Amino acid sequence: MSRAIIALGAVALLLAACDREERKLSHESTPASLTPQTRQVGELQPGAQGAGLTEIKTTRSFDPSNAWEMSQGERLFGWYNCAGCHGRNGGGGMGPALMDDRWLYGDKPDQVFQTIMEGRPNGMPSFKGRIPEDQVWQLVAYVRSMSGLAATNAAPSRTDSTGGLAPSQNQLPSAQPYTKPEPKP
Amino acid sequence: MSPLHDALHPAGIQAAHIASLWWFTVVLCAVVFVAILAALFYALRHAPRADAGSLPDMASMDRPEARTERVVVTGVVLSAIGLLALLGASVATDRALATMPLENAVHIEVVGNQWWWAMNYDDPDPSRIFSTANEMHIPVGRPVIVSLKANDVIHSFWVPNLHGKKDLIPGRVNTIQLRADKAGVYRGQCAEFCGLQHAFMAFTVVAEDDAKFQQWADAQRKPAPEPTDAKAKLGHDLFMSGTCMMCHQIQGTTANARKAPDLTHIASRPTLAAGTLPNDPQVLAAWIRDPQKLKPGAQMPAHHVPDDEIDALVAYLETLK
């Protein structure tokens, strides 16, 4: 009897671990309409570390331990040309780097979601109505993984890209807290 | 008319070479197989019979069988001749495949994607280059040079009626040369497992005479017409302001992304979703609403938007002949 319980428990554990690879192919929360929506950029200014963000409404819960979502996010990061401003692997360029631990508008999943949906001052466009919400969540998962915020059991042990380690991989140590450099005397 | 997918009914010189090699191999192997079976049955019939009381036959221990050596030597020589014949035929076929005359060739670049094909028709004049998807028209009797590329994983280009397989490898360019000698519609298929929808990654090859091919190519080069009726206009506006234009391209409009199939002349194509579905308005509407129901895993997201928006989009796409 107790053996059966142990076996059942082991199977349950194994099944629970399958979430990592689960592919949620169809969602109900895709765009409610294709008609152009008003794009608005909030009053936010950078540097507030997410302070002053309003609650966002989304029908979907964010699953930080899903590896498939993260790799889809990586693909979309290239497709939608996020890399054009934020650099391949999030090294930064015209837009801020995404692989460090500085988050101008907050590092929580819903804060990153809001940043992509609403756009931010000084260049970040709003992608509301342009990218379905599900894909924005996938991008959120990938963007957070680049600064080591992904669950270690979900971060990839290798990536599709050639040429060394990518910041989203779990071999890398997580980003060091940013300290303001001492001004030179 | 469903397209042919049959390597034993070659419609081009390359496939004909491969088919004759195939027939040669089959016939030779069949002859060998029948000969071996005949030898086996002969041996079974002519072996001395023993019953429960007879002693084991130890004769071969004392004196080697006189005929064994002759039989073995004959067998080895015949096998060697047969294998050399196969080798020779194979080398000759390879040589014939590699020496197809290439004057006046049509150049097409085929790019494999999960799970569809992009066909880019090259031309020395850049303004005459055009793209389509999952459909390839080729002129009968003219050689076609296909450069093969891949965007994500390894795929394989296979039109059994025209040629053998050739892989599309990310970061590399492979080429395959073929020629259709018989007009017809042939089916091509991805022949290298490439993920969830590998089985539904097909395309259509239409081989037609040169005049018809030029006519088709000229039509494909034209940019998309401006929509005229109100519904199609609404569809156009929705396409340009929403998610569609983030991935798709329609020549002559602001939709210029190259991540998903070119839709400039989608209404003229025979199939949707890489040979998966017939191209008719109802299927197209169902596809836009939720591609995951029709082809799970396809990279296009679902659009649960109001019916009138889907109708308008379909009305617009149907004008893209």
C-alpha cells in the first residue's frame, strides 16, 4: 500500500515537472479587436524603479517556469526587432541594455508587460494592438531571463544562437546589483 | 486535381535518371533474390534424407567436398559483378544529374521556415524580383536552379516527380538543379523532420509552358491592387493597423515584414498553410481566427476578434489575386 503511495507521489512529481515544457498554443486573450487603439504614453519618467505604475488588466497569469514561453519570446525578440534598439542578447544600443539589473520601469513581470504595451518616453514605442498579449507575455519571460530573473529550472542550458553564452542561459551568474560609480576627484 | 507525389512517374530529366537507377537496382536485386531462393530450394530437395536411426553424416570431415570451392568462388564473382554494376549505375546517374545543361536557367531561392516555404524569384533587374509562398511555377523544358536556405532548423526540399531530396540548412546555401519536361501540377514536401508540423509542410509545383509561366510571373510582380469596395477597404485598414503587418508582407502597401508568408497575391494560390488547407474564404476566416486549431504549433497567433473584422480582412485578402 505504502509503496503504491510512493509510486503515485513520484508520478505526480514527474507530471508536475512537465509544466516546464508545456506549450499553451491557443489562448483566449489574443487581441479583442484589430481596430486601432489609442496609443498613450504615460507621464512616467525613467529612474522611478517602477514607482507610480498603475495596475494593469490582463486575463492571463504569468508562468515564470515555462521554458517554451521563454524560447518563443527569444524568437519574437528578433521577429519584432526588439534587437534593433536593445541589441541582440539585450546588450543595448539605441535603447537601454536589458541584460543588466537596471530596470528603469520595474522588473516585475507585469511592469515589463506594461512597458511593452504602453511604450515609454524617449523612444520606446507602444506595441498595444500590434503584438497579441500572449506574445507580449512571452517577450516578458525572455526579457526578464536576460538579466537572470528567470527560474533556474526554466532557463535554457543552451540557446539557438551561435557564438558563446547568451545572457538568458542559466550558466551565467545573475547580474550584480548596480552601484553608482564614485565620481572621479 | 490533386497534385502528383510519385517518384516512379518522373516528369523531369533528373527524376527520370533517378527512376531508371531505381528500376535497375530493383530488377538486379530481384534476380539475385530469386536465384538465391532457387538455390535454397534445390539444396533442400537434393540433400540426402536422414531418419531417426541414421548416423550423422561425417563424410566432409574426411574429404573436403570437391564442388564447394567452385560454388563459393562462382558466388563471390557473381556478387562482385552485381555490386560493381550497381556502383557503376549509381556513379553514372550522379554524373548525369550533375551535368544537366543549365543555359537560360530560372533562378529561384527557396527558404524553409517552420512550417512553410518562401519562394523568391531572382532576376538580374532588381525591380523584377518577386516573392511568393508555398507555390512554385516553373517553365517546362527550361532548367531551374533552386538555392536552398533555412531560417530556423534543417528542412529538406523534395519534389519526387522532379528530383531527389536536398537539405535546407540554416547558415548555408545548397543548390539543386531540376527541369520539368512534362506540364503538370506536382507536390513537394519537407523531407527532414523539422518540428510539430513537419508533415504539413508541403508546396505545389506548377510546370507550364514558358508563355504561361511568364504571364504568371508578370502577374506576381504587380503590387497589390488598392481595395475598392468599403468592406475590403476596412479589411485593408485593419491589416495595416493591427497585428497582421508585424509579420506579413503585401507589396505596394506599408506591410513589409518578412517573417511570415508574402500575401501580395494570396488569393491566386491553391492552398493555405503550406499545402494544408484549400484556399477558400471560409477556411481563410477560420485560419485567421485560430490557426492553432487547424495547424497546432503554427507561428501565427489566434485572433478572437469580432466576426465583422474577420469578414473584412477576408474580403480584403480575397482581392489580392
